[in-house]
Amino acid sequence: MRIVVTLDVMLARRKMKAKDLAERVGITEANLSLLRTGKVKGVRFETLARVCEALNCKPGDLLDLAEGSAEPHSTIVDL
């Protein structure tokens, strides 16, 4: 199983730019980009909580499980 990061979907739903989210959360745009693309091995719960607060959502709104292999352009994080 793989974790799929759906942060871009939530940003679009909230009509918010990644730059604005990074500023609200207090992380760099580069680190937010790594999170958005699934290129991180982990995320601190504190950071996840701040992202959820800024987007008025729950962690489950930002992460999903997918079975099987990843598609070439999927945003995934291996379990």
C-alpha cells in the first residue's frame, strides 16, 4: 500500500496558493513543495496540524491510501 498526498486537491478546493499556505504554516515553499509531491519520508504531526488548521480540514483530507504500484505522475509516499 502507498499513501497518496492530496494536498494539491485541497489547495484547489480552498482556492489557496501554495505560497500562501507555506506562509501561514511557517514552512518554506521548498519544504511545502516536497510535501505536495510526496518526496518526504515523514511529516511532523505539528506541521500536519498547522496545514490542516490553515486549510480547515482533517489529515484524512490530505492523505489517502492506494493499492498496487504507483502511476508515473502520482504523488506517493511508500509505507
